[in-house]
Amino acid sequence: MSMLRELFRKMARPAPAKAAPRERSVHGHRVVEETAEQIFTVTLRASGTGYAPEAQSLPAPVLEQVAPDGFVTAAVLAEKARRFDHRLLASVETLAQNGVGAWKGKTHLLRTLARTIAGTVKPDEASLTVMTAARIGGAGLPEPFATVAQTRAQAFLADPTRAVALGLFAGSQDLEIAGRQERLLCEPLQGKDGIARIAEILRADAALRKIYDDLMLLRSRLDGRPEQPTLHQALDAPVLPASGLSFLPNRRSLDDRIAQRLLGASAPTESRARVDACVRRLRESEISLAPDAESGWHDWIAWSLEPLARPEASPEAVRLRFSDSYRAALLELFRGTLGHAASMRIGAPPMEHGSDREQRALVITPSFRVEPLPTHYLRRGLAYRFLAQSLLEVFGADTLAGLTRATRLGVKSLNDELLEMETLFLGAFHVACEDLGLRLDSAIETDPAPFLRWSGGSDPDLARDARELWPIAYDPARRQVRTLLTLGWTERRIEVAYLTNPPCSVFDPEERLVHERRIGFAPQISRAPAPVTLEVFVSAGMSRSEIRALGDRCGSVEELVHRLR
């Protein structure tokens, strides 16, 4: 834990410091700007009349069709992170389920527990729950337990409110099994004798106890402290409760976790209303989502989203003034990261420029390479550092090094990919600070080079077709699955302008000082792609290839949604 404590020590809130003048080239002229007092306005502007998904043709399925002209938006980085995170968590859950090498997984734990219980005690509800979970995973059991466990497993699988595969657990057969076992084992165990017998087996078998400890450590590193009592917490207590302990901790969505922290028992039950209430709470109070020593990775992600809900509270706000349209776009990004649809109903007209650009010999604009949200990027980078150190603690260096996947650039280990994501976001932080003319005092070392290389290339995660259907929750009233449908990419414009013209010196190619009357200032207007998502209720899921084929056959969003239902 020493690495994690050091990370907590370093994550102190950065403070602005005076920045040195910045020198850059503009149309062959050398421009030296005084950056210490610069203030910029940030405005979101739609292309044409905006995008209303329900009434428009389908957006571009591939990012390159609305490419950002060298300017990287937070939405593009968030989409890169979302796709990486899904792949990462799927790999971690598969490892936790099946194990690898000396690291044993949940399948081995449940099978061993179930067979040991079956040979020593008349099963009650608690022990039958473990047996049923083992049977869902394909474990063979002696009679009469095999028949009882099979009957209960079939009843569980027939209940869509409990057995429908959601989120990353819908990715493969192994993950579907893991997800169903998780749902069952998160429910409170019933039966004093069965709970006591499970605890006795775990206490007596050091190897089995080690597997259980490792799994619970992994859960805590991902999800933080459990929100309901677990058998693991009470395992060494002199007296075990007769009921109310779950074998595994309940897994809550990111918006549920944020709502619990901000709103407690007063959180609305409806998902969208809950997120809106969290945003209001963040904006109206000084409460922080900063992680502590017991926080998990999802708590770090929540902390990174805080600047999107209240950008005025971030350190860089001393240099920025946000328009209402831009604040609305940040809130859409906040909601989108929590798995909610982004409406993209932005109707602001494009900016009309005067003749200043034509009349002046040289027009100077701001030179932003990334959307100016450095605190958001810093915190997301630190979240990946926390996750990498946590997985190293849980699995060990050899196991992590053995988790690889083939990419266009060769075989990469999971640990290397985590490091790439950390340096990508910390590099975006560094570049955003440079663009703002703002140095942030921080103990975190950053290097802009990896981010600049990435922004100038083609990312395989973002180059592929974006269309997919992501299952979120089962709605028992509708008897359908609530899903998030990614339609593709839409194009907007982000305008960054000087609030007041900055003091600067301009030199022509012969190093002669250019008179201020020949210098004009104008906004920087950059293409800003953003993913378009809708919430759709469906009776059956679709693979990526199926949803893309259907999208190719449909002429509008309305037709696509109608055919999905």
C-alpha cells in the first residue's frame, strides 16, 4: 500500500503560478505573448442548425468523417477511455473468473467450496446459494445436491431481473456466467448454519482463503468500500450474524455511487433525475468527490468528472469564462460518462466574423491543441495510475505482464496499455496548461510528447465504426432492456476567444517589429466531434456487426430506433 499512500500524498489540489511569456509562429511571424494575465472565453457552436437525433439522418459512424483538424476534444478522449476501460475490465473480470497460473479465480473457489459443503453438511439457503452459483459456472456436484442446485440455477436464469447480462458482462459466454454468479452472490445469504460452515471452510483452507481474499481485494480496488456487510468482513469475527451477509459485495453503477456520496437516502430512484440532482448538489455546495485511502478506481473516475459539473471551481477557471452553451456541453459529457444519452440539441448559429481578419496584415488567434480542461485530464490520468498500481498489488507483475492482446503495433501487455492511458491524459493536462499559459504546481511529472504523438496519428479504438448497443439495466415494467445506442459522431464547433487582446510583440520574417495597427485578433474556431447516443428499450440485444448492418439499411435515426424496438 505504500505506492498508493504516495499517490494520495501527491494528488493535492494544484495552484496556479505565474507563467513565462510564450513564443510561437503565426503565418511566418514570431509572436511573443504575455500569458500571465490572459483570459479566454469558451463557447460551443453548432454546425448549421444543430443536431436533433430523433428527426435527422444518421450521423457519421466513423470519427475520421468529422475529424477534429488537430484539435482534441474532451469527448474524443472520453470515448477513447470508454472503449479502453470496457476492454480492460473485461480482461480483469475474465482473469478473476478463470484465474491464470498460480492465481486462482472465482470458478475454482466456488467449485471447491460447493463440493466441500456437499460432503459435510445438510445444505440450507446460504450453502445452496454457493452451490447454485457453482452450478451456473458448470460445476459438477454429488446427488442429491446436483439436482437441487440445477433446479435453482434454472429458476435464477429464467428470471430476467436477475439473469440478463448487462454492461461488460454481455461481452462473452465466460463474462455472462461471471455476471450471473456476481448477481446471485451479491444477494444476502440466509441460514445461520450454512454461513457458519462456509466461514469454517474458508478459515481452515489457507489456499481457498487466499483466493477469497484476493477477489475481495480486487473488488475493493475497483469499487471501493462495500456498501453492505459481506462475509469477508465478518470472517474472523468471534460470532457471525445469522443472516444479512453477502458472499460478494454489491456492484453499483458509477452514477449510483456518486448519488450515494452526494445525496444519500434522498437520491431520486429514476436514473436521469438522480444524475441531475447530483449535478445540482455539486454546483450548489463545496462538497468534493476527492478519493481517500479506501476509495476504488470508480471513485477516482467520479473525481475526474467533478470539473465537468462545476468548471468554475477548477484552478484553470482563473483564465476561462464559460458560455451557457459550453457549460451545457460539459454536463452532457458528464452524463455520457455515466452511461446516459447525450441529446446534442445545440441550436446556436455559427459565429459570424467581421472584416478585421481581411483588413489586418496579421490576425492572431488563440492556439489551443486540446479542449481547455486540464484538471479533468489530470485526475483521469491519476485514476489510471491508481488502477495500474492496484492491479499490480492484486495480481503481481508476472501475471499482469502475461495479460496481452494483439494490436496493429504488435503485442501489448495490459500493464503497458494502462501506462499509455495514464501518460495520454497526463500529457493532455500538460498541453492544456501550456495552451492556457498556465503552469500548475503539481508533484505529478508529465510529458506532452505521448499525447502530441497520439493526437497527430490514428487511434485504432477511434478509427473503427462507433455504432453499438450497450445493455444497462432490465426494466421489469416494460420487460425490456434499457440500452445505450451509440449512433456515431456529430460535428460541432468550439470557439476560444480572447476576452481582451493580450499584450504581445510581433516580428516579421526579417525580425522587424510589426506595428500594432497591422495586427488583429480573432477567435480560434475548431471542429469538435462528439459521440451521439440515445436511450433505447429493446427486447433482445444485438452484436456490433448486427447493429452496424441494420444502421446501413436504415435511412434515419427514427427508422433505426423503430426497427430496434
